[in-house]
Amino acid sequence: MPRKHVERHAVDRIGWLRAAVLGANDGIVSTASLIVGIAASGADRNAVLVAGTAGLVAGAMSMAAGEYVSVSSQSDAEKADLARESRELAEMPDHEKQELTQIYIDRGLEPSLARQVADQLTANDALKAHARDELGITDLTQAKPIQAALTSAITFSVGAALPLLAVPLAPAGSLEMVVALASLAFLGVLGYFGAKAGRAKPLKSVARVVFWGAVAMAVTAGVGRLFGAVV
């Protein structure tokens, strides 16, 4: 008996992967920038730890709420489209079948074959066929608000904990530099594994996240020194 060929694609994990990479990246960058900025202002190690911890908690809650609200909006729009499509299928089935047929013709099928495909898919599950081929909604891409919120909150917390852990380990007088370098290393690792999970080339991803992380930390360090000098 021939073995079943199974293909795995990056799109299969696009929902949680996007939220995971965004959450972890934001956790590292925002917390590291906060720590570097406060340290640059002349604050002591304890104040830096308190501020970093507060940033972790607030950021995780903000990421969860933001992801839930935004993805819920997408989910609401998808549900409204599906409800409208369901009404149209009930009220004018012939028109909807012709619409589906035209979609397949536009994709390159002969009219007679396109009609056969539309007939068979409509007989099997008309709403699913229209959701996939007319609206672009599938099980893989369908919005999942709770999954996105939990993934973002957890990965933000993990990402934010990394620069925070570097604070007590940094030698006195070099806290900024140690946290910044450690955070850039964490971002590089995140970019590499994020690219691998998405089956993309890692070099571009690593360069992108490290560059923007460095910019964010440089800006906040400058602001910290400015306000520290003023105070």
C-alpha cells in the first residue's frame, strides 16, 4: 500500500506564529528599551527592576487585550460575511452557483468543467465553498481571538523576562550595555527561529529585528540621559 504523502506548509501555523513572534519581539524590545532608558537616567538597579517588572505585566495585559479586540473585529467581519452569504444561498441559489462557476472560470477552468465543480461543491457544502473561494475564509486563516490573545500575552511575558533577567546579572556601571547587548542577542535568536518556523530565510529576519531593536534602545537611552541630566 503506497504511503500517504503529507505536506506541511508555513500557512498551517500562520495564526499563532504571527501572534507569537509579535508578542516575543515586542516583549524584548519594549522591556529592554524601558530598562535601558531608565538606567541611562541614573536610576539604581532596584528602580530599574521595578520598572522592568511593571513593564512586563502591563505589556502582557496590553498585548492580550489588543490582540483579542483586533482579532475579534476580524472574526465579527467574517461572521457577518458568512451570514450574508448564507442568506444569499437560501434566497438565490442559482445566482450564487453561477457566481461560483465564474470564479473557477477566472482561475482557468473550462466553463463546462467549472460548472461541474460548482455543482459538486455546492451539493457537498455550498457555504464552505463560497467561504473559501469567494470570501477567502478557511479553517487555517479564520480569526481566533482567544488563541491570539493568549499567545501574545505568554510570548510577550517570556520575551520581556529575558532582558529583565540580565539586570541583576550585569556588573555595576555597565547595566545599560549588558542589557542592550543581551537583548540584541535574544532578538537575533528570535528572528532566526521565527524565520525557521515560517520556512523563510533567517538572515533577513535576524537583521530586521536586531536593527529595529537597536534603534528603539538607542532612542530611549538618549531620552533617559536627557531627562536624567535635566533632573
